[in-house]
Amino acid sequence: MSTFAKRERLLLADLLETAGPEAPTLCEGWQTRDLAAHVVVRERRPDAAGGMLIKQLAPRLEKAMEEFTAKPYEELIQLIRTGPPRFSPFQLKQIDEMSNTVEFYVHTEDVRRAQPDWTARELDPVFQDALWSRLERTARLMGRKAPTGLVLRRPDGQTAVAHRGTPVVTVTGEPSELLLFVYGRQSAADVDVDGDQDAITKLQESKQLGI
């Protein structure tokens, strides 16, 4: 597994363990048990995980989620820590790096930032650059349903267009915060938002960002 993906995986497992199974998360309607089950299903039940994107598979996903949320919470945490099954494509370093670095970072923040006493993490520049690289590649996918034009900007001026349209809203922040914004965690992201006020309100309240 890649360094970043492995680090975020283990941090997520530790946070879930410390929080317990009934703690809130930023994922609407989900407690920590639900989030843990989601992570495990995604890695261990590819036949069901497709239901996240394909409507026809949604019943299979729902059933798999029910099965895993019913498991002992400690078992779910251990499955996250140990990683995917031996023959899973997630065992391949490149796929793990590409698919899990952002996934685990976002879900780690889903747990952290749902707690009333959370504090910001200090992320090193190399990790921020890695997150920006992934954000540049996925910005248009994540922002494709945005209700306004959407430009993402790093403090150093680098930009990525997430959605073409008018009026344009520009969101400025570190890559880690921009990722949370385009993944639908707008209220939890530490960013500056510039543009027409009505457009800003629509974007900040939109449920259409993300996959």
C-alpha cells in the first residue's frame, strides 16, 4: 500500500475505534458504525459496492451494508486496519494510491470534524501536493452538478475548473480543504468563497457536489 493511503487508513481506524460505534459523522444519516461498514463493503464486496454508482445494484449494496453493520464493531475496525483481501485490486500499490488516499482522508475528516472539540490537522506540503494532483484529475467529475460555475484555487494561485458556467464562484483553500468542499462537506471546509452572493449561497447549500 502507498504511504499516504496506509497512513490515512490507520488513522481512520484509530479514530473510529476511539469514537465508538454511535458517534456522529459528517455523512448525513450515518454514525461511525455505518461509516466503518461502508469502508469494508467498498473493499470486500465489489459486487455490492457498485451500487454506490449503479442504481440497479443499489438493493445489493443495501443488503451488504445491513450485513456488515450488524457485525461486531471491533471486527469492522480490524477489517479496515488489515486492508483488502489478498486478491483484491486494492492490494496493488498504484490502485491503492489512486483510489484510497482521498477516500480515507475524507472519511477521516468525516469522523474528526463531526466532533465538537476537533482541531485542524497540520498536513505536510508533500501530502497537500498529492491531494491537489488528485483534485485536478477529478474536479470536473465532483463538480459536474454544481449549480454555479466553480473554480478551485490554491493559495499559491494554481486553479482547477470544477464546473463551467455563470455566475462563477471561486473557492480558495489548501487542497485538503478544497477536496472536502467538492466532496459535499462545504460547511466543514476551511475555505474562502468569492462571487455573487446568491450563487455562493446556492453552492454552499447544494447537495449535488461529489459523486
